[in-house]
Amino acid sequence: MNVNFAILVSGKGLNTENIIRYFHNYVDAEVSCIINNENESVLFNTIRRYKIDKFVTPIYKEIDKILIDKNIDYIILDNWYENIPPNFCKKYKYKIINLSTTIKENEYVISNTDQIEKIKSGLLNIHFVDDIENHTIFEKSYDIEKYDTQEMIETKSRIIEDKYFPIVIENLIRTIHKI
């Protein structure tokens, strides 16, 4: 059995390229198509060598037709800006996978001085998208140091996303489809 993915992407598609690379030589799963809501020629040029069908539309009726025609099993969102209609979420319940990263600020008391220090941490959350609530598949927290710049935080987040997003997708399909 071959598991087919569609990636819905807005913008640069950094996760898109990473997922395509990860599953490129995979026998039982593949990225069957990319659907972009804007004409992002940079991404399409970058992934051209993979010979994956590419579509440009933000219209869910058209997206649904593409998903049906391509026999898509899972939809992966990559920075997708469009609001997903509830009926689309219901139709593809437990089939739409998204990733989000957040920064949390926690307060800790430093023991000897009773001072309160704010410590930041990042959280990667991979989840199924639902019309009511999201269902967590995987979470990974990571440290953000006191002196980390915004650029350093973004780099840490990118590294965590690159490492875990494709692996979590692979583990999910292996578990569900027994491949």
C-alpha cells in the first residue's frame, strides 16, 4: 500500500522541501502533490527536480477535487495562511497534519535570592487539525537561553522542525498503515 501526501503551502515552504527530501526514496509513502495558495515560483523551482505535481489555488472546492483526483491519504500544512472551512476539516478529520512552534515564558524563583527570573522555552507541536480543536500527535520542548537573539531562536526552531516533522509523519503512517 502506498500512502499519498499532499502539502498545502504558503510562502517559502521550508518544511515542504524537507518533507519531500525525506520521503523522496521512500517505498511506501510519497508526496503526490503540492498545493500553493499563491504563485510561489521560488518553491516550485526548488522542488522541480522531484517531479511532483504542483497546483496554485486557495479555493477549497478546487483543493478538494485535487485531493480526490490524486487519491490523497494525508494533508500536510506548511505555513498555510488560509482559514480552513469546518466542512473541509470534518471531511478530512484525522487527515490534516499541522506543525506549530510557540515560545513560552515561565517564571522561576532563584533559591538563594528569592528573585523571580523569566525563562523562555520553545515548544514544537505536531497535531491533527479539526474544526473544533487540535489533537496533538507529538510535542517537543527546547531550551531558549537568556541571551538568545531572535535569529538564534528561529534557527533552533527550524532545526527542531527539520528533525522531527518528517519522522513524526513517518511514525504516524507506519503505526496506522502498518508499513
